[in-house]
Amino acid sequence: MKRVGVFICHCGTNIAASVDCAQVAENLKGYPNVVFSTDYKYMCSEPGQEMIKETIKREKLDRVVVASCSPRMHEPTFRRCIADAGLNPYLLEMANIREQCSWVHPHDMERATAKATDLVKMAVAKVSHDAPLAKSFSPVTKRALVVGGGIAGIQTAIDIANNGYQVDILEKQPSIGGKMAQIDKTFPTLDCSACILTPKMVEASSHPNINLITYAELEKVEGYVGNFDVTIRRKARSVDLNKCTGCGTCWGKCPTKVDSEFELGMTKRKAIFTPFPQAIPNKPVIDREHCLKFKTGKCGLCQKICPTGAIDYTQEDELVTTRYGAIVMATGYELFDHSVYGEYGYGKYPDVITGLHFERLINASGPTMGKIKRPSDHTEPKNVVFIKCVGSRDETKGKAYCSRTCCMYTAKQATLVREKIKDSNVYVFYMDVRTPGKGYEEFYNRTTETYGAHYIRGRVSKITQDGDKLRVRGEDTLLGRPVEIEADMVVLATAMVANADAAKIAQLVGFSYDKDDFYTESHPKLAPVETHTAGVFLAGACQGPKDIPDSVAQAGAAAVKVCALLSKDMLETEPITSEVDTKTCAGCGHCVDVCPYHAISLTTIEERLLGQTITRSVANVNTSLCQGCGACTVTCRSSSINLRHFTNEQILAEVDALCQTIQNK
């Protein structure tokens, strides 16, 4: 007979307000295998855990059931607790009577109490069939990969490198820097963005523990925490970085001009180029799609005039595989495709621009050398209209979430207009003003009170061209009247959205993402920088909209997690993994296809049958890769795969317990 102890937690009033916890504990007394049952206000507290430990020893318990909140939050807590008392940590079951019971039945204590009793009985039935499990160990490769070279990726890499570990920064663009490199000033202090970012870029490029891999992309990720084998595609730059000095002779003579991506098409670049003056590495790349040498076979001028012989048209993409102990995703964000708002006239009217376009206009290294000029005729605008929430908080055309940064960068841009053009008028159409950061509210108040920006609460309904002016029609919902403004320029505060390839990269690495393709953290409060895949961490706006301070803070947090991982010589691996019964496995391979972690492969075994040796294929589970999701177990047609700690026998025991309860009722 098993000796099961049952401990019911009140969770303050989170559970006790809807569930009679004392009655649940009483209901479990005398239930098969239960030798002790009690309730306590806060079971996860130190006194609560001490009570569990003392009871295990006094009552000689060999299994424990804790009925409380989600095991996702406190299962590790109670596993450590019973392990301290001498029990195997996997002889614990948790019944979630908070999220699955009290919170969904807040006004019916009788039914909630009955349901809680059923949930606990099911947990008792399962724990009675649980078996001790032991963790295994694997070595750790003391090198990290940071995917993304924006401010979050750079800061993460610097923090890891300063702790003595090797780091590679993988950036798909020819230079690190990300979106911050395109910004002029940062709020709320109006510091020069380049003055903050450029030293960080230089530090990353010159740090002895950091290796920059630019103009490259992820190709394949295999392995597991501590030992990720990552294949990177280094795209052909057609420039030998070891020979190139970045003198600029080549792009100075290149005859081809195309729209500059960095300047958002507001100026031209050459077919051989560096994205911006402070680019790192400050060495060019050839755009083969527009280069005359690659299009027609003619030209080749850059190769002829290069003083160091760095131009190499024969370069090809190169695949390089490296082993890493940890991976940090810092891939950043994109801006919402505001063209869906046809009523704003973007693309139709040249003086309707986005906030990022405006950043380039006011940037000293931008297309207008920092002077605010209308794209249509390069004159100075006197009336500037800003429209907020373009793509944010709009479930019809855009995204339901708030992009968090738009209110502040709009206030910053409105301030800069008034600073640079003293006799200008600034109008801001808004839904709400959200200023959650330190000093943000004061900055917003200064925008309106000191700089005189006119904030109009309401949506813009239509923008039309009237001669060389733009007519902006909307409604002031505070005053309850229509508004019409004659504007010289309109700036759209577009939403931050996930990168177009965000979901593809998440699938490649093997972690989850949400409905908006932002990367999902393991727990929003307790594990905000970890993913459900051990060894993969998050930093910056790839997880959700963030400003620069929040991105840098999360980068530091991710770096700490990585350093903690890399500081270990060996890692414990989770024993809740799948196992294959090779006697019944048919080797069909369906489990291989469905495994999201690439943990299952087909292997060949030899068997003796009727005096003959036969060879056949069976599934094999790499327990270091397996995350215990169970996808393979439900796919296996011959029921040859079981998941440790969630075996068919254990699950059916829970079902039987519930059916027995229903039958008795």
C-alpha cells in the first residue's frame, strides 16, 4: 500500500473564497492510499513547506499531493520541498484547484468544493502509480549565440562577454545597430541616439570575447541546452573583409544608384555600399540584384579601382556550423504596414510619412542633414499633424495590442518640430496618452505646456490633397465636434509588429510564439526572458513592443541567465521524456515527423526470429532533446511510445478515479 499525504492550500482567498478547503481535506481522509490530509492558508510559504517536510517524516509518506495553484508556478517549489525531506521529487502530484476550479467557479462554493475534491482524488490516483525518476547530466559548451545585432543583442553580448564567455552576434544586415541606428534622439532625455549606440557598437566589435557575424542568417539548429549545433549561412558579400580597409573608393565610383533601405527610400545608395556612416563593420557589401557586373557581366569598375584587391566576385554563400551552450533571440521588430489605412493616403501623398521617416529627416546624417523638409518640394513645413495608434489598438485593420512606444516617440517628434521650426504648429490626434516609464509623464507634459503641441482626442477619418496642402479631417471627441486642419506634413505613428520571418525562425530554433508572432516567454512574471526550450532566451522587442530602456534591461536579464548556464560544467536534464518499446515499434516514423524538438530518429536494430537474424527500424529518443510534450505518444499507432511520469497507466488511473466518483454520485 502506498502512503499518500494530501495538502490543500487556501492560497489566501484566491482558492478559499470559492472552495471550502477544510472540507476538501476532510473528504480525502480515508480515500484509498491517503494516510494524511490537511489544509493550510499558504502551503508554498516557509511554514507550509516545513509542515510538509515534518509530515513526510512523521507519517512515513512515500508520495505527496499538493492542491494549490498552477504547477507551472510552484511545482519546482514543492519538488524541492519533498526532496529535502528525502522523497524522490517526482513522487509529487499537484492538483490545480485555483485556475481550474476556484477562478472558474467563483460564485458556487458547493460545486467548486466538489470539483476540487474530484481533482485531488485524480491526483491521488496518479501519484499512486508514479515511479521515481532520476535526472541525467550533459556537458556545457561555454559559448553563446546572440541572434540579432540591435541594441538588445549588442547589450546582451557585451554583458555575457564581460563575464568571460565567448559570444557570437549573428546579424542578417551588413551592419549591427538595428532600428536604433536610424533614430535621431531618444526619449525622455533627448540624448543623441548615435552617441549612445555607436560606442556600444564599437565595444562589441573590439571586444576580445565577441565575434560579429554580419550579413548572415540562421540555416539550421540542432542539439539541446548546453550543446546547440547551429548552422549559419554567411551570405557572399563579394568583398574580402580581411583585405578591405573601408576607404570608400569603390562606392564612390560605382555608377549604379538604387533606393536606400536605411533611408527608407528617401535617398539613393550605390550597388556597393555600407548602410550608414557609422556602420560596423564599416566595410561594403555588393548588392548583386542591382550590380551591373552580376546583372550583365559588364562594369567591374569597383574591382579595377580597389587599392587592396578586396573585391571578389567569385564569393559564394558559406555554411558554417558551430556549437553553442545557449542562444539568445534578439531579432527585434518591424513597423506595421500602414498602407492598409487607405484613408490616410500613404504612398499616394508624398508628404504623408511614418515616424521612422521623420527620424531620418531630423537626423544630422539623414537625407536632409537634419533639416525638417517636406518630401514633395523640400520646403519647411509650418503645420505638422501627427496621428497616433496607426495599426495599434485596432482589431479591424491592425493589432489589438498597444505598441507602448508610440505615445512617447510622437511627443518627442512634436517637441523636435517646435524646437527646429519656431513658428510651426503641431497637432497630435490620439486615442489615449500612455506614459508608463520613468520621467515619461513629465516629458509629455513639457511637450504640451512648454512646446505648445495641440493634442486632439479623436481619430482621423480622411486625408486629402488640396493643392500643395493636406486636409486632415477628424473629430475632437472631447469637444464633440468635427475638426479640419490644413497641414503641410502628416506623420503616422505606426505600430511595432513582429518580423515577417519571426515564426519561421521560432520553428527553426524550436520554441513558441503567440498569435502576433511575438516570441513567448516561459512565464510572464517568473521567467520573462526564458522560453519553454531550455537554453533559449529572449531579449528586446522580439518578445513584444518595448522601448530602448526596457530592451536594454531585458538584455541584461537574458545575459545573467546565459552566464548562469555557462558557468556550469554539467547540466541536469529533465527525466520526463518519451521512451520507446522497441518490441512493438513498427518503425513507421510518424513520431519523427511530429516531434517539434527533433528529438526522435529512426535507428536500426537486429533481432533473432525463428533462428534468423533480422534487421528492422525502430524509433529512438534523444532524451537530451526531448521536452516531454507528448506529441509522439498520441501519434504512435502501435502505442509503443510512453511518456515518463505521464504513462498510459498513470493517465488511465486518473480517468478511473474520476469515473468512480461520478458513478458514486
